[in-house]
Amino acid sequence: VLLAMIAGTLPANVLFEQVLNAKTLFFSFSTADEKLHAPNEFMRIRRLREGMRAWEQLWRLLADGPHRLSDSTNGS
């Protein structure tokens, strides 16, 4: 698991945790050479397809119930 802070979304992340008491998960499938948010940003079609498959797998894992990312201190 790679944990990263993404500056543009950080304020929303804090609001979700403080106001809604909800954890957030950032899930990205671009690569560094695709220059996210740069003037010359692009995304390979292959990467988009890989990302769609990864999202499908993530939703299946989450639907299976408790998992290793669960907060064990509150039983969820």
C-alpha cells in the first residue's frame, strides 16, 4: 500500500474525516511520466483500461466486507 498526500485534495480529506467521520482512500492509476495536471498532461489508453480493471477489483474487495484497511479500533 502506498500512502501519499495529494495537496489539491487535502482540504477535502480533512473535512471528510472531521465533519463526516469518514476515512478517505485516494486511488490513482496514472504514472509520473504522464505529468498529472501539467500543461502537457496525457494518459495512455492502456493505463485507462488498467485503471478500470483496478477499480473493479477494489470495489469487489470492499464488497467482501472487513479487510486489512479496516480500523480495528472501532470494529469496522
